Amino acid sequence: MKRVAVIDPLGGPAGGTEQTPASQVEQSAIALRAVGLGRRFGDRWAIRGVDLEVRRGEVLGLLGPNGAGKTTTVRLLTALIEPTEGTATVDGFDVRSAPDEVRARVGILTETPGLYDKLSATANLDFFARLYGLSADRRAERIERHLRLFGLWERRDDVAGTFSKGMKQKLAIARALLHDPSVVFLDEPTAALDPEAAFVVREAIETLRRAGRTIVLATHNLDEADRLCDRIAFVRGGLVRIDSPAELRRALGRRGLVVGLAGTANGSMVAAVLAVPGVSAAERMEGGLRVTSQDPAVAPAVVRALVAADAEIVELRPERISLEDIYFEVMGVAPGPDGTLV
């Protein structure tokens, strides 16, 4: 038998050391699991057929437009509403049969902080820590730990009403962590914030990520998902696809090269590149060419073709595919008139 100790990255041991069969060791690596999860409101399915696993220490993004079912999924996974079909577990506790156990093991933050403006930062956290049933010593230790973690310790005695929107969201994240939950759910945490406040909150999430917290981040912000998430689940009434940003780019993105030129690319240069076996497109752009090919090994042949066409090459690099491009390919939709997700 293998002896295993589970350690909470922002606290102490999450459980004692004990002899654990290999199958249970593997099970303990999964913080959250959903099987066939769905919820119907009246005749309309908000979400259906959700199958996923979230490993401990992983940041999973739920990415999709407004109304795609992200918030419903979060509410199902946190046992705030009951599934119409399927089920989910957190630390092995089922959202149907043990909802109180599930709620005790999750922390939740929505786009609205839900703080008491007339209470200080410390008093806010102490109030919620009491609701969690924490002892006085444990309340004091965890309040200080999380206020320091998010850079709020110097403002601990200031009332929350004097805080900026970004600071309020950081305090709300600290509140969600007081009981050391197994999984932290962040539901559109920056949706109602201005760019400066959103930056502050993203830095707070990055702090959690570096500390090894298990996070489910529901967002329609592509940059946020790309920067913070280990894997991204595309949601539109169900899970359309789930994978890491790097694997999504490898599997779905165009394979391309950006060729920087000293001058403007002319027709003969474009024709020379298009004649290279394996090249499917060559597009003129400011300062050079964008070359599309499914074969990354075409780069030397592209260089030779351009040199033969009297081009002066100053740069050659792989084209980085944006998550926005991948999103619209996965979802099979086009961007809205203002560039937003539709």
C-alpha cells in the first residue's frame, strides 16, 4: 500500500496520512466529476450532456457567450440547483444525495461581490467565517492569511464601501477561500468591471493559480481564459469541446508562417510562395507575407522561393493563432458586429 498525504497549497494538511489503495489515490486526484449533467427550465434545456473531470490544482475555463449555460453549469456543480438528469461529485460527494457536503467543499464568487459596505474588510471576513463555523483561532489565522495573500492587509480596518471595484472582488475571493474549499468557482468575476479593476482581479486569480488552487472559471473573456486556464471547455448548451489552449491551437489552428520583408511583397513573390508544395495560401500583409500550410517543414522551401524572387527576408516566425480564431471555428459561428462572442 502507498502512504499518501494530501496537502492544501494555501494551508496545512487537508487530511491525515493513511494507507490508500492505488484506485483511491487516482480518485483523490480528481476534485470534480460530472456525468451526463443537465438542467431543464420548463421546456428549455439550459445545459445538457455535460461530462468532465477536473483534477486537483487545475484551472478549467468554461468559455461561451452570454446565455450559453455557463452559470447554470456552475450552479449545478456547486449544488445550488438540482440536475434534471445526470449528476456530479465534488471530493466524491454527490450533488444530488449529499448537497450540504458539496456546498461545504466549494467556494463561489459571482460578478457581484456581495459584501457589507459598512463593515471593515476584517469584519466582513469574520462574519462569513462564523457562518462557516470556524473557531476564533482559525478565523483569525485564515482572515490574516487571505488578506495578506491578496494585498489587503494594510486596508484590513477600512470599511468595504471605500474599496475600489477590483479590491471588493479581491475581498470577495478571500471570503470564498475562508473554509479552504476543494474547488473555487469564479462565475464571470470581471464581467462588470472596468479594465483597471478587471486587471486587479485577474492578478488575484493568477495568485490562486500559482498557489495550486483548483479553479473553475466561467467567462466569455477570451484573453482571460487563454491566460489563466490549463484547459478550456467551450460551452453552448453543452460541452462542445474541451482541451488545453496549446492543444487547441495545434489541432484546430491554421499552420502558418509570418515572413517579414524589407520591402513590399509583389505579385511574383506571392506566386513563388504559392508554387511551393504544401503551401495552401499566401496573403500580403503590412511588412511581409502570411503563409498558410499544414506542413511546418515548408519553411526552408518558402525562404528559397522568396530569395529566388529577389525578396529580402528580415524575419521568419510561426504565426500564433488567437483563441478568438479557435473559438469561432469550434463554435461554428462568426464574431458579432462589435467583435464580441455570439
